[in-house]
Amino acid sequence: MTHSESFGVGDVVCLNSGSPPMTIISITDDRYLVLAYADMNGVILRESLPPDAVALTEMRWAISSIDAEVDIDLEDDDEEDF
């Protein structure tokens, strides 16, 4: 079985050299994988890569994790309440 036969639409992959997770949205007639992924600003991008450049992953990256809620106390603890 070749790499391209082991991938399917909807699979999540990463570059062999490391990358954010990318979803396979289609496979071309010449067996290239068409991938969709989000950049750090949440913009959806598309790329076509040969199947030997990627590997299946269990990693998921939600856009909401980029904007993770951070609890910051903006009140000055030294001020007295009135």
C-alpha cells in the first residue's frame, strides 16, 4: 500500500518536518493531497502536497485555543474599596 492510498478525505495530517494539523479536503487525480489549515490569525489556507510529505496525526488545533481565555486581575490589590 502506498502513502496516497492510506490517506482519505477528512484525515488530519502534519508535515513530516512538523506543522500545525491540516485536514485533507480532497485528493487530486495525480494523488496529491489538498490540505486546509488555519494560520495563527484564524485565516483558512489551502496547500497541495505529495503524500510522502505528511503523516497522520491525532493532534487537533482549534482556533479557540489560539484565543485561549486568560484570567488577568486588572484591579490593584493595594487600592481601598469605597
